[in-house]
Amino acid sequence: MTEAVDCVHVVEGKGPPLFMVHGIGARRSVWGPLTEHLKDDFTCIAYDLRGHGDSPKGPGPFGLGELVADLEALRAKLGIEQAHVIGHSLGGMIGPAYARAYPERVKTLGLLSTAAFRTSEDSAKVRGVVAAMEENGIPQSLGTLVDRWFTDAFKAANPDKVEARQQQVLDTDPDVFLNVFHIYAETEMGPWLHEVDTPSLVLTGENDGGCNPRLNKLIADALPHSELVILDELKHAILIEASDRIAEPVRRFLSTHG
């Protein structure tokens, strides 16, 4: 395992600390709209994953273990004893892996739009996306990703936000983007999720193809203390498309367990 990197972060709000972990090719700024809903009651700490945004990428390829180590290094740097942790997509894998490694540090978990218990067909689909990007280039696959992320109605009404999300991907080092996509494609939490005893909110969009309700129901069933929320009509980019709809169940869950 390589040494942890010093991830660039932003702290906003007051109250119990909440680490916010973004997904593939995103930035800490993706948490901004949800932070607006939560900052009166929680100290929201959003950070750029290694190689994303303003954070250094560190030496060579990395795995889920390094991403967990980065979060632990940030917690230690800030001197926080225990915190809530919420993650989206790949961040929804980092959070449980962190809670498994450091159970005493995590008050609750939020698993947003993530995946586990993939069938062989599910795994083949996500690996096919990675293979297509490696063969044809990331820009050539952006259309496919955008269709997976956003509903048609949102794309039509918010072309600027869709364009901004695409630009984040294009601004990410291609090696880093493919590295984290491989982690997302190859991580399987199923064998160990039952070990994560932390109260957990499992939330996804009804029409999220890769992180669908079927898989999220299995995630919720595996976690000893969980609550499942399915938001109708939404796809994958729920933080951008529907932060207002996420805020209510997230705030309620955090308050109940915090």
C-alpha cells in the first residue's frame, strides 16, 4: 500500500462532523448543494479524492485500501475522534470499507448510489464500460456515462450542469479516472458487509442502472442496522439532480442516530 496523500478539503457548518466522499471523476464541490441543507446541524467536511480536483495523486496506481487510508489521514489531521461518513458511488464503497477498518471512528454511514452483490452479468456490464474507455478513450464514452447519470428531463433543462459534470471527467488525469473506475468495477462488498455494524442509510435512484434498487436491497439486507430509501425516477447523479430530495432522508437519519 502506498502512503496516504494529503487530500484537499473544505469544512462548513456546525455540529457533529460529517465526512462527504465523492465518486469517480467528481470533486468535493458536488456536495455543495447537500451541505446547504445540512450545515446548520452538521460540520460538513468534503474532500477531493487523490488525483481528483486539487488533491495530489500520489505515486503510481492505487486501490480501495489507499482511499481508506486517505480518509483516515484526513480524520487524524483534523483531530476528529468520531464522525458520520456519507459517500456517493465509489464513495459509497470507501465509507463501508473505512467503517470496517476503523469501526470506532464512524458514527453512521450513508451509502448513496453504490453497488454490491453484482451478478456475473452486472459485473460484465460495468467492466465493459471500463474496457470501452480503455479502447476508445474516455471522451468517446462520455455520452454513455451521461445517459447513465442523468434523467432525460434533467439533461434537457440543465445542459450547463451536465456539461460541468462532463468537464470534471475531462479534467481528471485519464490514468486516475481509469484507476478509480477499475476500483469501482472490481470492488465487491458482499462478502464483508455483514461485518459493518454501523447504522447505515442505503439510498439510490429507481432508474440507476448500475446501482439499482435490486442491488441496494441486498446491501440493506446484509448490513445489520440499515434503512433503505429508493427515490423514484432518478438515475445515478442524485447529488447534482436532486440534492433537495436527498436532504430530508439524510438529515432525518443523521439526526436519529446522532
